Amino acid sequence: MYKEWLKIVFAAVFEVIWVVGLTYADTVLEWGGTVIAIVISFYFLIMGANKLPAGTVYAVFVGLGTAGTVLVDMIIFHEPFNIWKIVCIAILLIGIIGLKLTTDDSKNGGVA
């Protein structure tokens, strides 16, 4: 099942790329890269969700994408550093890890 979770992490990385692209793309090439990142992101999200619980997959995907986008904005685009943003990202990541640890990786979540 770790292979499926890696697909979700990979999808979240491309989510960060396309969110940044939607915000900052100015040229046709940048918009093309944004569209490609959207396709790759959703492809791996769907592939991972085929064998994992959809609710947990979506929460992990969105949480990692949100955390990644905030960090990219601060590191690359010099968004002002705010300790409370970091605290909230840490809480978010703790919740994501908690969801992963408490979720049965079988498709039906252990329900017969």
C-alpha cells in the first residue's frame, strides 16, 4: 500500500506546482506547464484512490498541497514569514499523519 500513498504524495507535489502556476503563470508556456501539472496531479490522485479510502486520500492530498503551497510562497515568492502559519501547517501535518495511521488501507475501510 505504500506505493499507493507515494502516488498521493506525488499528486500533491504536482498540486503545488499547478496552484503556483494558476497564481503566477503569464506566458503560454507557463500556462501549458500548469495544465500538464493539473493532469499529472489528478491522474496520480485517481490512481491512488483506486485502492485506498477516498476520504482519507483526499484529506491527505489537500493537506499536503496546502502545506506545500504555503511553504513555496514563503520560500520562493518571499511571502512574509509568520510563525502562526508554520504552527498551523504543523498541526495540519499531524492531522494528516494521524489520518494515515488510523485508516485501514483496504478499499472499504474494513467494513464488510
